[in-house]
Amino acid sequence: MRRLRFNGTGSGEGGCPSVHEDLESGEIIVHGPPLTDPEDIAQLQHLGPGEVPVVVPRELITDWGPKDLTREARIIDLDAFNGLFGTFKHTAWRLETRRRYASDEVTDTYAQFLRGEAPTWDLDTPWSRTIRQKTADGARVGRVRIIDSPATRGQRYLLAHAEKNTALGEDIRNLSRADAERLQLPDEDFWIFDSRLVARLNFTDDDELTDVELITEPAEVVRYSMVRDAAMHHAIPYKQFATE
């Protein structure tokens, strides 16, 4: 069975025409109203047996045709990435999909968590001051965290860490891995800033964050925004999730 991703549609009200992409082969699936007039079909070249011509608006291909094969990745280091949190104006949102984050496991709060103690959160770190000031000024910061069943140790730590996130003004929600797979959410971590810039986080096999890829291509930013909307619609507040 193919692993298909919905890229977008040119239709005003659901239905067709639309573009999908095969995530493994890179092939593109386009559907729309069929071309049926015999005189029109007679003008087509190389129409093979079993092939069905469809009619789609030109802007559908321009807007939603994948450009990954030609786009050169723009990679920034972690210092430049951290600087993005001081410059966004309105919204910052993250999808967290991994089962552990190596950086968490070297913190004092993680050690407290492992001992069964309530972690002592430091709300005066540079990160904390930045986020608290942003949310106090009216910006919205939020995350959806994917949780396995049963939750991994790293995911349970993040459920506890949500106490600090919310104290800084973040909106923290959780979504089960099963629901994320049903929604076909991507298995990758990223931030969206002001709905115009995507920062995709790159990790090693040992769950170490190495660098960040910046994405500004409009169609790709819209696709990530669609992922955000689906995740936010189905996720639930972390306290309710932890209780359930």
C-alpha cells in the first residue's frame, strides 16, 4: 500500500482537483474532472491503455506540486535557531514526535523526575524569560506532543515538564501516537513561526539535536500549517491527557 500525503487542492469547497504525493517513491497523484470530449482526447499524444486524462487548473500544479527535488536545504546551527524565538512576532508552534530527547536526560530536573521527585523548574533561564515576555506581550506559543501507549520515560518526563511550559504561557496539548498515525501526521519535529517560516529539527539516531533546516517555500509552509491545524484540532490539554 502506498504512503500518500495530501499536498493541497485548488477546489474552493472540498472535492477535486487535488494533488497527493507518494512519500516513498516521490510519484505525484493528481485527480480532477476527467477529460471526456472525444475530439479533445484525440489531440492527446501518448495516451496509453488504461490511462485517464484529467483537467486541473495550472495554479494547482504551481502551488502544490512538490519542489523538494530542486530546493536546496538551508541549514542553520542551534545558536541561530535559538535566535528565532526572540524575533517572531505573533505565533510559535511545535510538533514533537520523538520518543526521547537526549538533551533532557542531562538535566537536573530529569534526575529529579527519575527519583520520583517533583522537578524544580527554573523559570528565570534565558529561554524562560524570552517566552514569558513573548506571551505576556500577546504572542501565542504552543506545542502538540505525540505520546505512545504506553508512554516512554522521555514522554512521561515531558508530561511533567508541561508544568513549566504552561507557567511561561505556552499552550501544551497531547495526541496519542495512534491518532497521529490515523491523521497521517509526519514523523518529524518542527516549529512554525508566524505561519511563514518552518524550522525542521534534525536529530541523530541517538536523539541528539544537530541542526535545523529553514523552510520558507509558501506551499511547504502551508502544508506544515495544515499539519498544525489537524494536530491542534485532535489534541487535548496535557492535564486531561495525563489524567486519562
